[in-house]
Amino acid sequence: MTRTISKHFIDQVEAFLKRTGFKPTEFGRQAVGDSGFVLNLRRGRSPTLATADKVMAFIARLEAEEQARRGRRGPHEQ
């Protein structure tokens, strides 16, 4: 069974939430201005490509910021 693009997208969002501890409502609010976004995904709604792009850019930006913060720490401060 192959994974659909929608399933891959949802899996990426869920993995990000788990990895960061972001609350789903806050994630949706910050990423796309919709606190119900993740709940709607979980209920089977598919975002538009423009919305998916916006979400992935949001995730990439936060991950890049985290990497930058880690890079500024000394080796013993992780």
C-alpha cells in the first residue's frame, strides 16, 4: 500500500507536533491562522496546496531557527 500525499503531509505535521510539544491549536493558529487546522486534518480534511506549502514553510522555519540556536551553544550545553 502506498502512502498518499495527504497522509504524508499529516504524518509530517503529527511528527512535528510530537517532536516539539506544540499544542495542535497553537500550531494551527501560528501556521495558518486557524486553531482548528490540525483537528480538521485529523478528521480527514485535505488542505489546499497553498495551505500545505504555508504549513511546510512554517515547520521549516521553526526547525531552522532551532538548528541555529543549537549551533550557537557550546558543545557541553545541549
